[in-house]
Amino acid sequence: MKNLKSDFYSQFPSKKYLFMGSLVFLFIITSCSVKLYEPSAETVSTNANLTKLKQGKELYINKCAECHSLKQPEKYSADKWVKLVKVMSKKAKINDDQASLILQYVTKGERS
């Protein structure tokens, strides 16, 4: 009579392959994610409110990433961000105050 237990486990890859696959998966996820800047006195304009910028970052991550991948704030000019946030805030059902916070974050406090 065959050993059913050994037949059952022989259908699955070894722990070594599962571990290696997990590492590859984690590498892919972390290497493809956008590294967003953290608002601080050194990374924003002098007229920026750090509390509002941090709130804007959280909204940007939580609201914008629901539908698409996030873009580096430096990717677009402040004028382009104004247009993008205006269009996208309607689609994402973001109110004017939230849109203003997101805009402040992506422009590093240059626009509000």
C-alpha cells in the first residue's frame, strides 16, 4: 500500500522554492513602488505648513492609489498638478479641502 501522506506532500514545491518565490515577489513589489518624499523643513518651500503637507501625502496615498499607481510629485510641474488634481478630484469624489491638501503635497507647498 502506498504512503498517502508522502504522495500528498510530493505535489507541493519544497519549502526552499516557496521561500525563494516569496523573496522574488517582495523584491518586485518594493522595487516597483514609488518612493514618495516625506514633508520636512528641508524638502518643502518656506511658506508650507508641514501638518497640511503630511495630511496631503496621506490623502494622495489613500485616495489616488485606489484607482492608479502614484506618480512622483517631481514628475509634473505645479501648473500640471493643478490641472490633474482638478480633473481627478471629481472622479475620486474628493472635496475641495482634500484636493487643496493633495495639491499642496505634490507641489511641495508651492501651490494651494
